[in-house]
Amino acid sequence: MNMKRRKFISNTMAAAAGTVIMPTIVPSSVIGKNPPSDKINIGWIGCGRQGSGDVSATMRFDTAMLVAVSDLDSNRMILGKQLIEDYYTKKTGSKGYVNVKTYGDYKEMLLDKSIDAVLITTPDHWHSQPAIEAALAGKDIYLEKPTSLTITEGRLLSDVVRRKKVILQVGTQQRSSVQWRYAAELVRNGRIGKLHTVKIGLPGDPAGPEVPEMPIPKNLNYDMWLGSTPNVYYTEMRVHPQNSINDRPGWLRCEQFGAGMITGWGQHHFDSAAWGMDTELTGPISVEAVAQFPKSGLWDVHGDFMSKAEYKNGITLLTSGGYPNGVRYEGTEGWIFVTRGGYTATSSDPVVVDKNARALDASDPKILKSVIGPNELHLYVSESQTGNWLDCIKSRKEPISPVEIGHRACTVCLVTHIAMKLGRKLNWDPDKEKFVNDNEANAMLSRPQRAPYGTDYIKL
């Protein structure tokens, strides 16, 4: 594969098409085993809290070179540029090692043929569209979850990515943590007998206050930020903090831009559960849910909830904030519980952290000492979500979290959310990706899109 070159952002929003500056001679001790011509040149779309972590994780690998950034908020774009340039300055000892390009519109970035791949870490309502457009441009993609805002656009995303044969890695990084793989392997190899029930612990979000309209900051392209969603007044609590890229943004708690924790953490846990349930490429046949929704205030995503999904293979999946955060597999001969341990993304996450939580537990300690034999099922091994993505860009092999599996996990989130909204049992056909004899529910498989934004307006 011919890898190209490129470097990251320039100065301000006005400088939306900078130049690439590389030293003409770089010692091998600085660049590592991969010279610049062999590196994967990557652009970063959406400079925020989640993205800064993904970018930092990617830059650790010698095969990657972050060379460009795009954001609709020029202040955050400058912070993203600085994050990358500071990293390479520290790594190489050369202050001018990279001059990161800046783009106020990611579509301009996608036109640059020297960029091989993109990291998409935008708000949820801006996931599928740039990913589809990146695939059409021939770029490999790292896409933060959830993979889509709706099931309809998620199906389109998966179809386009596979047709264009680009490498798309979904940011469901639990697959690259050993305890999640080992738990799934133990279950799939029968260590707890026949699996019949899976319980997922997943919190809701709190309600928010009423907030007044505020002037739109000059550094923010707010109309484009709203994208395909309805035009509503600007207030900082609806969007993201203006003085930081590391604090929790308000849009996470607005249904206009997502579905709340059911997709926020839900895609992680539903994806991991499916790994052990052997349902990665299908879905439930029925879903029912009850949920509390705020009656007032800016933040309107679900609070406490409980859902039940039934699968064709006889497994029942229960999800609630009343369970410990993680996934518990229950079989005829015992149980296994797996979690991230004491992890939270930020101090504002609505998760009660048990600092003594065990990442892996079981009804019998002997289960966790079991060795998966050479003739048993061994699942895909990855030690790093971004590292695996980079390896697969080179090898063209399927990554650990490919687009179709990501779409299927996100679909479980979204059908559950629809069941929350309708408050009744829904029958789901995972092959046709339609609700059975339910026009009201099927009308919620997509959302109206505000032109010119949205996947409805992409020229395929």
C-alpha cells in the first residue's frame, strides 16, 4: 500500500489550509523504525474530550503521524493543533518537526490525497456522515461510538464502508482489554454451562436546568455544528465548554444529538455482551423497556431505566442502572462478571465508582483460572484499539471492531431507546432491520434531516 504524507494544523480558523513542514534530514533515533514516507498520515476530525485521548493513544505508535485537524470551533481546533505539535516536539526534541494543518470544514481535509486516514471524534449526530464521506474519499477511519444516530444511517454507513473496502475501526476499546476478551472466551467455551441470561449495568443521566439563550461565539460555526438536527438557540450548556476540550460537553445529555447513556456507554457494553453471546452479527427478536425522562430543562436524555431483550438463541439480555456497571453472564453452571474496574471517563460521569471493583469475577474462582485449550475457540486478540487499527491499515485485514459489528451493537442501543420512548414491547427482525408490523416504531428508524446536512444528502 502506498502510504502518503501530511502534518497537522496551522494557526487560526482563517488559516484553514496550511503547509506541511518536515525536516529534510531526521535522525533515525528521532523517527524510529518507520521513516516519514512509510507513516500513516492521519487527520483528526472533532477536537474534544474523547478525541484527545484517541489522538494521544494513536501518536504513541511509530507508524502513525498526525498531520491535520478539523473542528467547527476554531479555538478547539487551535488546542488540537497544539496538543499534537507539543507531543511531537517532546518526542523528537525538534520544535518544528510538524506544522499541523487546520480545516474549518472537514470536507476540505478529505480532498487532500496525502492524508491516508481520519480519526472521527465528533458529537454523535456528526458520526455517520463524515465517516461515509471519508470512505467515499478512500480514507481509512477510526470512528468513535456510537456508530450512528439512527439505525437507517448506520446501515448506510456499514454498506458504504464495506463496498469501498476501507478499514474502519469502531472505538469500542473494551475489545482491546484482556478481561473482556477472556470473559467472552470462557463463556463461549462453556465454562459456565449453557448461557441463558446476560445482565448489563448502565446508568442514566441527570436532568439539567433551564438555560437562557446566549450569543453564538465568533469562533463557532454553530449552524454547521447543529448539522442535520433542528435549528435551536445557542447556549453553552447545549454544546461544549468554551475554555476546555477536556470537560464533559452538554450535548451528550440532549436527545437532539444522541440518545444518552444507552448509546454513550451502551454500545461498549452491548458490543462486549454480544462477543460472549455469539450474536455479533445479529440482534434481538424482541425488546421492551421502561425509562424516566426529564419533564423540563435543557438536558432531556433518559434517566433510570430497565430493558429486556430476547434473542433467537434463547438468551435474555437485561439492562439497568440497578446492576453494577459491566456485563454479567449467567449460565447453567455459574456466572462471570466483567467490568472496567474503577474506570470513569470524567468525574462528571453518572457512575458510582467502586475503587475495589474487580475487573473480572466469577461464581467459582476456578473458572477464572481456566486455560483456553488449543482446540477451543480463541477470540481476536488486540492490545490497543488504535494500534490494531494502524496494523490493519497496513495489512488490510479486518480490525477487531469492524463496521458491521459496530452497527449491530449500536442497533441494540437504538431499538432499546425506541422501546423506552414507546413504552411497550417491540418485535424486531434483525435480518430485515425492521420492527414487525409496527409502523409507529419503524418511523423511528430514521430522523428528519435538516438540509444541506445529513446522510440523506450525500452523493453516493
